Amino acid sequence: MMPVAYTRRHFVGLLGAGMLVSMVTPRVLRAGGQGSLARRPRPTQAQLAWQRDELALFVHFGINTFTDREWGDGTESPQLFNPSQLDARQWARAARAAGARAMILTAKHHDGFCLWPTATTRHSVVSSPWRNGQGDVVREFVDACRAEGLKAGVYCSPWDRHHPTYGDSPRYNDVYLAQLTELLTRYGPLNEVWIDGANGEGPNGKRQVYDWPRTWALVRRLQPGAVIFSDAGPDVRWIGNERGVAGETHWSTIRPESVPFIGAEGETVISALQEGHADGTVWRPGETDVSIRPGWFYHAAEDVRVRSVENLVELYFTSVGRNSKLLLNVPPTRDGVLHEVDVARLGGMRAALDALFARPARAVSSRWRATGARAGVLTVRFPSPQTVSVLDLGEAVEQGQRVERWTVHDATTGQRLASGTTIGMRQLRRISPLAVSAVRLTVETVDDVQPVTLRAYG
């Protein structure tokens, strides 16, 4: 057994020689003078749509749910898997009530147990008593998402502690891609394919060398509209922790050589994941994953340790409010439903957020002006003094991310209300409630200045 103190991030997934970053690194033209970028990296339509969803739910469910463990070792009997009341529609309804627009299911975790009937192994739902061996959790999950208007995604762990070919790299890579092919062809369009770099030993004591370029190419071919998550991308990057906290400075651009392979570790790597790079050469926004409970799978002992509504709201501000997307894990119980406490906290979070943004300050004028090649000011005036407690800033990231420093002042008194570094798609700040007649946002940018937005809420 691996020590439970480790997270799934601690195992290094190595790429083959010469396969590090060239496949996902576009050329960026540079201008002279101050070295500013003549053309900054920009998001694809899929990346834009993905981040605009703001909140997705992660669903960790599998054999670990029935063994009360976080990481299985691959020796578990499929007979243990028997959720008596599995209701994926209940998961999806709770997600929609929380304001989520997508969900991701752990179709296979490190133990190798597959939640769909697969031709690659008998270690799956077909060998379980659930639905008399005729069930398919992935099918029920995807159908529930679509019925509730949610996008569906899947997580298929590359580490497999059960399959006998794991560690025989060419053979297991074929197995893994066969599993992905089943998931990517049987269930219609998927929104996200989520892959981490877990790379521990298999049942034969060997470690695997994953073929990531081949994996990315398969996903691109079978699900061209999906974004691919991993520590290193190629579309979406990990935020560097599982605490729900993105960097206060957070560029959606990154230098891919700073995270050269999935599972890379070290302070420099974590800093790059947390903050990105102002001179990054690829667009790779951060996904901030965190669980509503201490663990990722359901444990009855944690029913009294579910995050509070106030804490969930704070996580929204430290993820979505820092130019990231929040991926919030909510694990089903052994019955196959989300626990009533978790459901209540999700609804409470949504109600609290709705209340925060329910009172927009109505502007009578909004004037943007460039004050230099790399600086600008936005002044927003209100018809009468408005009480403001939340500031909501944004860039037109379709044209790239450029703001490297910003400040908001009361335009009448000159009092500073908030300041920071990056903005990106969305920057949220809570301030002490204050009545103001006008606010002024000043920005400095790393490249040509472009208009920004500022909304205020009471």
C-alpha cells in the first residue's frame, strides 16, 4: 500500500523521450522595443465555454465507496459493488441546484474497477450483483446529466492496480486507450476528459510509461469538442493544490516547459501551476479541484465534516473569483445517492451566492479610456450613492489576458477599495460595505491595453 498521506498528485507519469511539449506549443511572435508580445495566446472556443461554466461537480464513486478507502489496491471483489438506490438523476439535480453546469464521473479510479461494461477486464460492473451484472453507471450518469441540462465528463485513471498488463508499457497503453475509446465513443459528446498523473506500481510491481501524445491524439479524434485536463494540459491545467485556492496572481497563459510532464513535482512546478506566466506561450487555464468532504470518496464518519456554506462561498471566490474554474467533488454514498447534508450545503452555497449578486449597483455612465500604450482607466458612475460590498472585474480574454496590475478607487474621495495583479476572465473581491457615487478602475498591462469591465454589488 502507498501511504495514505500522499495525494494522487505525488506519482510521476513519465513521457517518452522527445515527447514533452512540442505537440502543444504554438509559436508566438514577439515584437521589438520592450519585448511585448505582438500576438498573445488566446483561448479556443472550447476553453472559453469550459471556463464560463465556472462550476462543475466531481463525482468520486466506485469500489472505494464500499471498502471505506480512498485508494483501493486492485484486489477488491466486484461483488462488493452494489448500490441499492443508485440515482444519477439525484446527483444531477443537486448539481443544477448548486449552479453547476457540468459534472465529471470517476469511470475508473486507481484500483482499476470500471463503472461501465468493458471488454478490457472483468474487474467491472459486469462482475457485480448491481443490476444483475447488466448495469452501466457511466450510461446512467451521462443520461442524467443530459436530462438535467448538464455537460458530462469522465475521469479514467491511467494507473491501474488490478490489470495484469500494467507495467508492460506497450501492452497496457493499448489497454488504456481501448478503455478510453469505449468511454469516448459510447456515450455521445463529452465536455471534459480528466486525467491525472498517478503512476504507482501495478500488481506485478512494475511502473508504467504512459504514451501521452497518443492519448491526446485519441481524445482529439474521438471527442474534438472536449477539453483535456491534466497537470500539464494540453487544454486545462491543475491549479497546484487540492484546497480550492488558485493563485492571487493567476495567468491563463503558461510556459509549457515549466510543467514538462504529467505528475511533475517541485516548488517551481507548483508555482507555475498556481500562477501561470505573463509571458506564457500557450493558453492553459487552471482548474481548481477540491472536495466538499475531507476525503474524495464517501465515508460515513465524515458526515459531520462537510464544508459549511460559508466555506463553499469562500472557495468560489478563491477559484472562480481568481480567474479559475471550480471543480467541487461531492461523493455518493453506498446507496448511490448524494448525502442529504451535502445536498443541503450545495443548495445553501447557491442561495448565498445569489444573495451576494442580487443587488447590482445600477450605473448611469461607464467610460473607458486608454491612458497609455499599456495603461487605462474605467470610471463607472451611479445615479446616487450605492452601497457596494462586492467588486466583479473582467477582461475580454477572447483577445488574450493582459492586465498585470489593477486598483479600484472611490472616484469621489480617492479612497482605495481594492487592488491586485491579474484579472483574467473574472476577478471577485469582497470589501467592507461602502456607499459610493462612482468608482474608478486603473489597470496596467503587459501588452497593448484593451477595455476591462467592472460591476459592483451591494
